[in-house]
Amino acid sequence: MATVTPKKVVSTARTSVTKKVPVQKVAAASTVKKTVGVKTVPKADAVVTPPAKKTSTAKSLPQVEEKLKKPKLVRDSFTMPEAEYAVLGHVKKACLKAGIDVKKSQLLRIGLVLLNNTDIPNLRKLINDLSPLKAGRPKKEK
């Protein structure tokens, strides 16, 4: 029978001993069960789980245990005039004086909700009243 290089190192308190493993057993080591003599013994690291039992209540009740999926967050950058950006700061300070803790991103999201609730003629008027901006990042001042 052909043998291969040592596979396992068994260490004891006094010495370490190497075992020579036959080629057939090395190939069989990748399977779930290992043959020892005539008996078949499952490997210690193999985990056997029983199949899940189906219950009749799972069909009758809606799945309440389903986790609510968190919305995917998107990070974006935009350009706005300094005067309009300063408005965010003024509104934030007014909210803090009133005892409302708010972030700039929350103020922008509130603005989007208000825009979404605005009818088309008023939205068109608001868009036309805005001053046009150049697209892209502003150039750095030296």
C-alpha cells in the first residue's frame, strides 16, 4: 500500500509523533463519514441537523417575524449658493431654540416631502424663481 507524507501530528506531553496515512484514507477524509475497520463512524466536525418540521400555524398566520428591511441609504453631493446654504443654518438654529434637535440632512428631507406635496403649477413657479447654477464642482480659490 502506498503512503504519503505525514498528515497528522499527535503531540503528547513528552514527545510529538507523526502518523503516516495511507493514500486511500486521505481521499476518504474529504467525505462526511470515515471508515474505521468494519463500522462507519461520522466525523466529529460534521454537523447533522434534522429537517425543519412544518407546522399548520405557519400557513394560517401571516409572517410577523419577518424583519422590516431598512431603506438603502444613498450618499450624494450637490452645489448650492452660499445664501441658500446659510438658510439651512438659520432654520437649524431656530429649531434648536425651540427645543427641536434637527440635522441639515433632515431639513433637506423635509423640504423634499414638502416639494412632493406641492401641486405642479406652484412647483413650476418655484423652479422658475431659482437662479440657474453651473453644473459641477466650484473651482477652488487660490
